[in-house]
Amino acid sequence: MRILLVDDHDLVREALSLLFQQYFDGCEVVEAGSLEPALDCIDATNDFDLILLDLRMPGMNGLEGLKRTLEKAVKTTAVVLLSGAYRSEDVRHAIEAGAHGFIPKTLRGQALANAIQLVLAGEKYLPSSILNDISDGIVGGPDGEKRMAGNFGNEGDFARLTPREREVLALLSEGRPNKDIARHLDLREITVKYHLKNVYRKLNVSNRAQAVKIALEDMARAGTL
């Protein structure tokens, strides 16, 4: 796997490169400190599996840098934004512009690796805070307006999920295994499995990937992404 990692902080690039090499065997990481050198790297080879762009770095100009990257990269390359601080509208606008995911820099270790695996599998990764916004039935618009999120699934109803089930689904979107979810929520692992069973039933899905995917798809249809 070849990754193009673009961030203007040397320590961030060094830490992420080490993490990628730890979790992905045979991973090759090419680094760039700003957008223009990154675009030159794409022109030179254009055989990256994944491109990670810092949202706020020289040359990005908001989402213009994302759009330029998407134009140059081949369609099979996943282009994902990284950010240490972000707002819900940042994530929504990035996905609307064509980003394959939006990963917070606060993710560490296995959670970050899981997020990348999800993207490489063809899914979109969003921060769990976005799903938490939907859990309350509202998503903030670009002007601060609150809009209702749609129902999830053909027959399932996201509104039927309990607060705890919504928490479990939000953590699920980070790619966390059941054991990690149980530890985070101070629950027994068998209890997490029980909550997941109810989530699947209420959303009319059969596994965790489908649960997260159907949520994101409905957000897109409702115009809340």
C-alpha cells in the first residue's frame, strides 16, 4: 500500500508514518509538507492507494486544495482530510466536495488504522461526533440552521434507537471492536453485543458495516452531509 501523507507539521508526519508502518505491513509512506509538493508527487507517479490531506496547511485554501487533489488523483485513490480541530459543517462540506472521509488527528493507534481500513474498503469515514449530532435528530446547516435528519433504512427508524444504542453506533463508526466499545462505555462486552443486535434490528441491517453505511447514505439523501 502506498500512502501520500500531506501535513505541514514534521512531528505529525513522523508520528503518523510510524503508526502506518506499524499497522500496515509493507506500507510505503510518501510525505509532503504542503499542497504544491503533494500535487507534484501525484503527477510523478499517481499510484497512491490513499492520500491524507491536512485541512489547514499552506496551499489548501479551504476545500480548494481538496478539489485540486481529487482532479489529479486517479479515481481508485481514496482522498481523506485530516484535522485537529473541526466543525460539523467542515465535515459536511468536505464530503460534499468529494472527500472519501474526514479523520480527526485525535484518533490514535488501532482506531486510526480501522478508520483507514474502512476508507480503503470503499466506505466513508466520519468522526463519531457527526453521528452524535444525528442521534439528537438534528444536523447543523452551514448557516447554523438546524435541520431534521431523515429516517435510516427502508423500514428502520433511527429515532427508535435508545441513547445508549446511539452511543454504541457512534463508537462503531470509529471502527472500534466490541471490547473497546465496552471499555469506553464501562459495559460488559455481552451488553455491547446486545445493543448492537437491537441497532441492527431497528435499522434493518445485518452487520456493523451496513449500520454505519446506511446512516451515512441517508444523511446524504437528506442533504445533511
